[in-house]
Amino acid sequence: MKFPYKTDYNDHFETPPVAYEHILPLLDALQPDRSQHVIYDPYYCNGQTKEILLNLGFKKIIHEKRDFYNDIMQNTVPNHHSCVTNPPYSDDHKEKCMRYLVPNMRTSESEKSKSFFVLMPNYIAIRNHFRIAIGSNDNEKNPLDIFYVVPPIMYEYNHPDGTGKDFPPFASIWFCGVHPDKIDLVKEGFRKHFGSHSVGALGSRDVPHLVSTVEELRTLGAVPVEKRKNLKQRLKLKRKLNEGNQGIKVKETFNSDQQQKLNDTAGPPSQRKKKSRYRDDDGVRKKKRF
């Protein structure tokens, strides 16, 4: 499939129908008549979003192969009531998406504001770029117009070509934003549909939960205890863990004679009995082995 903009093969994973069902009470609270609710999804992928929403009773769905960022620059983003999307997770798509959606939700007039429902990895809730986008780089300060829907299950994502893993290495949650005037309305709609304990961090985990703070997300176990490390930090930690595991194996596997032989070759490269021809005296690789 060809696109009029740059894409990443690994970003093409479709949102499952059940994910949309978990936010239906919120969409219905904003506009009870689904046929009149204009839904916008700027990230096309395989076009499945439109089909799913049509099956749920929505009639006005804008989901086309358009360059979202060019539309933003040219001020040609289609008019809509709610943006419902699952942005690409590569590069800075998530950041760009939120930087556009939050200001458009916070217009002074609620009739002109555009609600958003964005499906992203749970760790985004405590990332600096998201906290800054919503106007709070402090996890303990939570704007009233931002809330989260935590699903009771892990969503399965399918690639159009049938490749990749069904389950991602992280949990997904819905990041939602509606005009402050409509907060009580959507919460009540959610509570009526899923039960009185579905709003807040208490109650059964068999149903989705709508929560408003990072603290509630932590209570539900819906976000990591610590901020997710970047790729460089994760690789460094993995190397340290591997080195630690190797050390344990050495102690458990070698007898005293073998341990002595190991000690003879241990220590700084300059003290080893046999030096590597690929490294200098400081242990720095000077020639590729392959």
C-alpha cells in the first residue's frame, strides 16, 4: 500500500474493535446521536478504523490518506467533533499529535472545542513531553480536562500483512481530553454504562476504569513505577544485568583450579597473560573481527 507521506512498516498495527467499545459511553455522552457525531482519525494505516466505527453506528467518519502534519501547517485539518486515533509510536508522532490536540480542546467556547481520545502506551502518562503538552510537567498536578481510560485487558494489535506480535511489550490506555464544561457529563455517562465503581481507582478490574490522576493510574497498576528509560539506558542496563548473570554462573560452575585459571586472565587488559590482537592495552577495540 502506497502513501503520500513517509511511513514506518512497524507502525502499521490496527486498533481492535474492543478498544473503541471501551470509550463509546464517552462519545455518546458528548453526542447521543452517533449518526451526527463527526469522528476524525488522522492516521490511516489500513483504513480499518472507518469500518469499525461504521459498524458501531457512526456515519460521519473522516479517515483518509492525508498528511496530517501538512494539514496542520496549511490549516486544512477537517472539521470534526472528536479525534479518535492510535498514532504511530515511532519517532515523535505521539508528541506532535498531542501538541496539536490539546490546544484545540481548550478553546474558550465549549461548542468549538474538539475532544480527543488517543490510544497510546501507558508510560506516556508520566513522560515529560506529555506532561508539558497538557500544561503540567509535574506528575502530581493533574489538569481537570485530561483523563484516562484503563482497559481491563491487553489489546491485541494486528498488522495488515499479518506480521509482528499480537501483544505489545506494554499496556495501552486511552488518553482523553474534553472541554472542562463537559467533564461531569462524560464521567456520568461512563459510570452509567460500566457501573458506579468504574470512575476512580477502586472497584472491580473486570470493567474499564476512568481515572483523572497519575496517582489513580498507579493505584490501578496502569503505569510503570518509574519513567521508562530511553533506548540507550535500557541497553546499558541490559549489559549490566548480563554481566551480573555471567558472574553468578562463574562462581557456581568453576571449581577452585578452574577459578585460579580464570583469575590469571582476569583484571585489566594490560595484566592479562594473553592479549587480544583486536584491542589495545586499554582494552579499546582497534580492529574489527569480521
